[in-house]
Amino acid sequence: MKGYAVDAAIGEGVGYTLVENASLEGRNTFRVAARAKLLVEVRDAKALLELSNYPALRSGALLVLGEGSNILFAGDWPGTVLSIATRGIEIIERVGSFSRVRVAAGESWNDFVHWSLAQGFAGLENLVLIPGTVGAAPIQNIGAYGTEVGEFIAAVHAWDRHRQCAVVLTHAECAFGYRDSVFKHEPDRWLVTAVDFNLTTTRTLRIDYAGIAEELALLGAGMPTPTRVAEAVARLRTRKLPNPSLIGNAGSFFKNPLVDATLAATLENQYPALPMWPAGDAGSKLSAAWLIEASGMKGYREGDAAISAQHALVVVNHGKASGADLLRVARTVAGEVHRRFGVKLEAEPRIIGMQRAGV
């Protein structure tokens, strides 16, 4: 393959770089030690055509990694890690107050949110300060404070490893759900290269989610604007969630669980303070944070691996915890919640290197 020598530790081609036996410790927000057999960093999506001829990328074990903000390495990755490091934001269509914006997958999500605010767009302000890249956003269908990114995605550009070609998936084809998408169900197939967003300057602000209106009042902000809502959300997140730059974590580790109507009714009768929300045919969505706190597991710690004392949903690395250490703490907490309430907790991050049964 062009630019790569078999006996070299590092190779390079047009728009990409390769590193053998690469450390991933600086590429995950938990800051746990892990290695990959081969790391491929792609700076130009066009390079994927050339890279697709390389067996490790055509059919071998492949892990797509952005900023590593939604992944836990409980062991090494035995195959290839591919990092999309493309850059660029472009308004490709504008009709009245509506615009279609194309963003390269390697752009920082938070930087893009601030770019959208500077352009006068509304809608993404509730998603400020979420770590990760734009390319990772549709995979997890990231969400916060009553908003999900899937609401704004018009299309996703990707490399299809099955067909070995570039494709564009429509909003419907992305199959967005709660922290879910087609990309999450077929992680070995899709390499997201860019995302198209439908944005507007006239969208109604969503400030009815718990805490936002109160925070706006504390700010004395007057009439809410997207920028002011973003400031309120940033203050809430900063107060509630530990900063990954200061302590290793991946944000919320546990999903809010969905339970059927029968179990929801039983729990509501036994625990009237338990927050729950209607979830259509699925029954009800429960507050995972409340369940963990009520189980006495907020702040639970084993060595450097712990549940944050700041927020019960967050697993943190106080220093030298391994990924396996962090996963063990998460499983212990999930087991206690199940024992107390009969509710199974599911992890939000992708877990690499170990079976994830039990959480």
C-alpha cells in the first residue's frame, strides 16, 4: 500500500498516516491505557478509497475512534483503529431562514455548536459542551436537556465497508432512536465522513427541561436567546458533570432505562419520588441517576475507579484505574440497582476488550 512499509513503525500516504502498535491512552477521555495493532488517521475522506485496498481496513477488525468520549477500553484493540481527522464547515444551501450545513466528521462537536450560535442558528444550544466529534454525534444520537442531534440531521455521508464505496444516508435511513442509530447497530460497516444539518434562525427555544429556565433566571438574561440558553446549559453541565480534562470520564455512563408498564406502575407505587417519563409503547423511562443514588452507590469507589460523587451517572478514573477496573465498578453498581429495583442498567459507551454482560 502506498506510503506504508511493512517493517516500519510509521507510514504515511496522501491524506492519511499509519502507526503500528499505537497507544490509545491519549485518545480516550477515560484516559485508560490501551493499544491498537494499527492506527490509521485520515485527514482527507478521499483517502478511504486507497485505504480500502488494505486488508486490515477491508475486512479486518476495525474500530472508528473520534475523541474517544464514548468508549471504554477494558483491554487492547487487536485490529485497526481508524481516526477521522477531517475538518471543514460549509453552508451548502440557504433558503430564507433555513440553511443546510455540511460539517466534516473530525470537527469538534462543541466547536460546531458555538459556530452555529455565532451564525445566528437556533436548536443546537441544548447540546453545548458535549464532548466528541461531529462524526460521532449521529452514531450515538447524542442528546441532552430535551434535545437529540437526530432532530437536525438531514443526511450522513459515510464510507460503506460492505460495498466499498462512499454513500449518503438520508435521515430515515439513519434510523435514529434514543441513543441509537443504524451506525450503532452496524459499527463495522460505516465510516462517517461528514454530516449535513438542517438549521434555522427561527426555531423555538426549548427551555422547559429541568433547570434551564431557573438557570436563565439566575443569569438575569432577560429575553432568552440561543446563546443565553447555551450559557445556561453550560453552567448546568459544568456544575453537575465532572470535566473530562480534569478527571477521566465519558460523561453519562448509564442510559435511563426503559421498563414496561407493569414494572413502571409497581415502582411508581413503591417509590413515588422516582422520576419517570412516558416512553410510548415501550412503557416508561426511569431516572438512572435516581436509582443509583437510592441504591447508595453514588460516590462508590474501588481504588481509582469510582462513581462520581458529583453525578451518579458518571464513572470516573481518579488516576491509574484500568478500563477493566472501571467496568467492574459499573457492573457492581448495575448489579445493586437490579437487586434493589429489578431494573437493568445499560451502558452508553461502547465497551472494548471485554464482554459487557451485566451492564
